[in-house]
Amino acid sequence: MKANITIDSSKKAGEIDRKIFGHFMEHAFGNIYGGVYDPESRFADEDGFRTDVIELLKEVKVPVLRYPGGNFVSSYHWEDGIGPKENRPKKFDFAWGASESNQFGTADFIKLCRKTGAEPLICVNMGSGTAEEAMNWVEYCNGTQDTYYANLRRSHGYEEPFQVKYWGLGNEMYGVWQMESMTAEEYAGSAAQFAKAMKKVDESIHLVACGMEQDAEWNHTVVKKLEPYIDMISAHYYGMGWEEFGDISEQYEQTLYIPYQMEERHKLTLASIITGQNGIKDNIKVAWDEWNMFGWSFDAVNEDSTYNLHDAIITALILNMILRNCDTIKMAMYSTFVNITGALRVTKEGCLKRTQYHVFDMLSNHTGSRLIRTDVDCSSSITIHDIGHLSFGANIDNKNNHASGKIVDKDIPAIDAVATMDSKNIYVSVVNQSLNDDCELFLDIHAQNIGSTMEKTELYGDSILDANTFGDPDHVCPHKSTQDVNQPVIIRKHSVNVITIPRV
């Protein structure tokens, strides 16, 4: 197989916001307790955080963390998680049917963000919560006046405000799985009251409304009402749904539809934003603040072999899609980064970097601030099918709750690529989606003052089933090589690659 990638650095395609490499945190399934936070661990620091997890989050330069949910937030009352830990009440967690100790709360989350260098995004309770409760939370975090909640924060040892810029107006409030789920009209009316109250305390905050990526009518209604208050509307995506789906390795090519289906839903969300604003395109952006190849609930969810090279390829393809749409996507959170279906498996003994971790490490550390024109001409294509019509994706459509009998085929190039640049380098993220064929890749770079050599970072395994385990933690890991910039690059079958070309 041969392919040619033409890159024109003079043709700017968009500005990249680093918050697209964000992650999601929720009080569930070892994500926080026993994951990033474990005071009893031999790896814990003075605040109870796992130092090994913190260092690995810093390695991927996590730009933003979304907290505390997720489904958990719709029955969470933030005042249960502040002040002396010995005084915090244990509560029933409606979302997951568990006991919540509240040993991790607002200040702990802020400490996590400070330790990792991430911006905090706090999602407020629009289920059992009130606008006044959300307003008080903003005051506790950002208040500077001589008022009750600002003083309460000071009494807990935090004189300076936390300066939380980003706030989410509820989570998936359309869903029957949420406490006090709502219609679009109900949500829009309630969210407007929440937004007004929260901005009274701090008018500088940026608000993310709860969107529904499968329902243009929901988003249209929400945007039409909330346009004066919000900066973004959220969208969520779990490519494999939340049900049993058997051996997906046998349906590899069908799963390649995942990033394309996500992009189709992105376009639907954009269309509803445009109509909700009567055609004004640029005011409201999209936050894909939960996404993953997998949902959280299936038999093999805790088996490290699940998170193999196949998962890494889909993860890289989704990140490439997000990069290509950087003009309209300003925030994204992988769900979740620690445990469950995360990029890190954390146990009492240590941390395991699953294959997806390396994808984030490669792209987060090798992506410029500017998207540039990239054209791919590939001699080989792959026919993929809409996974919404396959057995493992049959209930992925939460709006209509049924699978259409119509099969949607799409021919895609075997090579997927996107190029970015900064003042030092041009970066090309390249995924070979073919199961069988290596690619001889020719780069046609239209740019001034580039170096004579380039570096390739490659994530590859002999099989797409290759995975990292505690017994073999480096089975799938990146390898670097250098070569002449004018020579073709060999992109091996089913591999993820980042090519770095220095600017001199």
C-alpha cells in the first residue's frame, strides 16, 4: 500500500485548544477512591493522593478535569464533602447504589488539579440540587467578599479563591437514569435559573449546558433558551454501548465506524446550535466531556487484555477527529482516565499503562496549537458499517431506543492523518487502519525552513489483541526512530504514529 500526505503550513485550518485532551473523574468504580486518591496506599502523599498516578497524569499534560460526574452529581450535595474529613457524612449514592464516604470533595479536587496542572471543571447538581445550592458552590470556590460561603472556605484553610472558571449545568438530564430527569423544555428553564444565579456570584465563569448529541430538538431547545449564558454545550459518546458485545476483534473493520459516527453526531449538534441561535455559528462550541470506545458495564471491563492495540487505534482515530474539528470542539474529556475503562489501571501494587495511555502521551505531547491543511491520497480503502446496526451497538441510540434495519456503508482511506504545528515543529498524527498491509508513506510538505531529519514515534503490536498487563507492562509501548525528511516513511499495519518534523 502507498499513500501520499500533502501538508500546507500556510493554510491554517483552526486553533487548537489543549482542553481537548481533558479527562473525566467520577465517584465510581475505583476512579477516585482506590484510584487517584488512597490515603492508605504506600504511594500516597500528605494529602492522600497516589503520587504514581499524579506523575502519570502530569506526563500526559492533562489540561482539564471534569468532576464530580457524571451520574453521581445528580444526587450530590457539595457541602457534604467540605471541611474536616472526620465530620463529613456517609451518604447513599443514588447513581451507583453505593455508600459515599465524602472523604474526597471540592477542596480535594482542587488540590488534584493543582498537583497535575489541570483546570478544574465542576458540574453542578441539577437533579436533587437547587440553583441556590449551585450559586453557593460558586461562592465557596470563587468568592472574594466578606460573605458566608467565601468565609467558610477561608475557615477551612483556603484564604485565596479556587478560581474555578468552568462549570457544567447538570449531567445527562434527559436520561431516565438520572435523579429528576427532565424534558428539554424543563431543563432549559431550570438551567437558565441556575446560570443566572451562578453568574451573579461570578460573571466571568464559563458554562457548559447539558446537550444530547442524538437529539437536535433537545439541543435546539436548550441553546435557544440558554444562548445568553452558555459558552458550550456537552455531548457524550460511548462507541460500544453499555451491553454485552462478544469478541469485537472479529468485527474490527466495523468498529472503525466509531470516530465517523461520533463526527456525524458532532455535525448534528452543530446544526442544532446554529438553528438555536438563528444562524450565528461562533458563539457556542461543543464539549465532548465524556467519550470512550467502551461503556462502563460489561463482563470484561476489568480485564487488562480488553484494552489492547485495537482500543488504542480507535482512541487515536477519535482524537484525530477532534483535532480536525478544533474550530467547533473546545473541550473533551476521556471517560475515565483512571480504572474502569481508563488509560491507567491502578491497584495497591502500582500502575499499569494501558495502550490508550500511550496514545494520549504521544498526541498530547506532540500536537501544535495550530491545525494545518492536510490531504491524504491512499491507494487502499476499507469499507466500514455503521456500528449502530451491529449486535454490540444495537441500543446505542438512547433517543429512539431501537436499531434501524438500514445498513450504512462507508469507504474510508486506510490511512488517517491530521497535521498541526507550533513555533518549533510540524506534527503529523498517522493511523494505519489496515489489518494486513504496511504503508509506504510519502510526505509532501509545503513549509519553509524545515529540518533535514524527522522523528517517528510508533505504537505497534503483532496483533490488534496485543495488550499490556502487570505481567508484561511494556508489551505495547511507543518506539522512536529517525530518518531523512525526504525519504518515505514506513507506517506498519494497525499502528498509531506521530511524525515530528523540526522547524529551523
